[in-house]
Amino acid sequence: PPTSPEGPGPMTRMLTGDRPTGPLHLGHYFGTLQNRVRLQHSGAEIFVVIADYQVITDRDIADDLLDHTHGLVLDYLAAGIDPARATVFTHSAVPALNQLLLPFLSLVSVAELGRNPTVKDEIAHSRQSAVSGLMFTYPAHQAADILFCKADVVPVGQDQVPHLEVTRTIARRFNDRYGSVFPEPEAMLSAAPVLLGTDGTKMSKSRSNSIPLSATADETAALIRRATTDADRRITYDPSARPGVSGLLQLAALCQDRDPHAVAAEIGDGGAAALKRAVTEAVNTRLAPIRARRAEYARDLSYVREVLHEGNKRANAVAETTLDEVRAAMGGFR
Ligand code: TRP
């Protein structure tokens, strides 16, 4: 458990990250961003990787990489990540991570890489004509970006659990083979349920059903107006029979820290229009302070660049120390 920075004993180190492919949305906020900020407040040391190299696992080109990278930093700052206590860095700025990949790959078999269910799912949904080597090996690269800082807690969604297993396997095998260097990190799953998007399926950047943190109040209203509902005027929370309506109720409930049944009861026979008005109001109220902070930071990107510069510097120092330890443990490598 996290201990306070003043307290004795080892401090918790948290690492997690995102691919810079677009703005973070409410699913990220309730799924992982809140956990990061909570851990930060409890005194944990925070590392956040912007996984730019991972972008080219399932697409040919990393479009608008710099814009998306800056957008992520703005989302983090707006949500409450404090650069004085958090190291925010990009994969590609830390070459030692790539050097850890090589010994790490020697610790997993081709069969293990091939049976990773998240990788299989990404291959099934990929729009690329061929599956690249990076698609199979990126979970080992992800192990490097978790283990380089000896993280012990990794707040992630359910889809990342197989990758955490790869990371734990690599840590364990490294320690067995060469002597104890790495802790085995634990996944930290959010208590919030998987958020549904405006079409009643899982909220996801790639499905254009998400409500970005950075959307304006009007854009949010427009997104919710287009959401899928049904013709039954009586609003009830019934996720299997009414995914659209229930997804919207869940969203309002999370934004207001309430039970979705209570939100439904309040709307009663008001129908989809009243439901959408209530959800829009709940989302916009909850996000208002976050959006105000984001807009403030977005006015001058030199601060964002500074945060990344400092984060990259710190991440490099930590990664080089770990790489030295790894090479020494393996004997004779430089
Ligand atoms: N694979 C994660 C995603 O697609 C991003 C990521 C990269 C990550 N490195 C990580 C998450 C380390 C947790 C820990 O969202």
C-alpha cells in the first residue's frame, strides 16, 4: 500500500501510459486518470509514459504525433497530474528502453508472444494488410517501460492485464536467471465499470463514440444528442436490454457519484430527450473545472514542452541506471 512521502519504508512507484493517437475521453478519466491522481495524492511516485512507438503497432504512420502528444500532456495536467511529483515522458526520448527490449525478448518464447489475447484482438481489428513484428513484440517493450523505473503499481484497463502478465513473467525470469533486479508489478484495475460510448458499445478513441475531456460544452451536447437510445419513454437502467439508455445513465451517475437507478428514477417518463438533457448537464458540470484548467494550459504550449523536457530527462537518468544494473547482472555486457 502507498505510504506517505514523510513516512518510513519504501514508497510506491506507479507507472502507466497512453498511446498518443487522440484526446483522452471520459472512459480514460473514470477508468485510469482518477486512479493516477489519487495515487499521486497518497504520496506515490508517478511515471506516465506517452507510448509514441506503440502507435505504429497497428498503423503505418503516426499521424499528428506531436499534436497528440501535447494533447495528452494537457489532459494529464487538467486532470490533476502534478509535474513536480510526476515524470511524464515519451518512449522515443528514452533510448535505454529500447536497449532493455533486447534482453527482455530473450526471456519470452514466440509461442507466449503469439497467444497474448490483447494482441490477437488488435490483429483482428487492424486495418493493416500485414501483421508486423512490432505487433508481437510490443508487450515486451511495454515490459521495459514498466520495469525500467521498477514500478510496483500499474493502473490500467482490463485489456492491459495480459501485458502486465508478460511484464511479470519477464521480471521473474530475469531475477531467476541473473539475480534479483526487478519487482513484479501489480495491475490496478479501476472500480468504475467499463464505460459505454454514445452508440452503446465500449467507449473508445477509435470508434468515434467517445466524449473527449477536451470537448466544449456545446460539442458535448451535440455528441450526446446523437447518442443511440430507444423508443420506450420510461427511462430504466437495464444494461443488457437497453445498452444505449443504460450507458447514458451510467455516465451521468459516474459524473454525479450516484447510482444509475436513482438517475433513471428521477427522469421517469421523460423519454430520451430528458435523459440526454440530464446527461449533458451532468457531464458538463463535472468536466467544467477540468476543461477550464486545460484551456489555461493550452494557451501557451511552452509549459507543456517544458514538462516533457524535464520528464524525459528524469526518465533517461532512471533508465540508464537500470540498464547498467541489468548489464552488470547479466555479466560482461556493456
Ligand atoms: N498499451 C497501452 C495502451 O494501448 C499504453 C501503454 C504503453 C501502457 N506502455 C504502458 C499502459 C505501460 C500501462 C503501462 O493504452
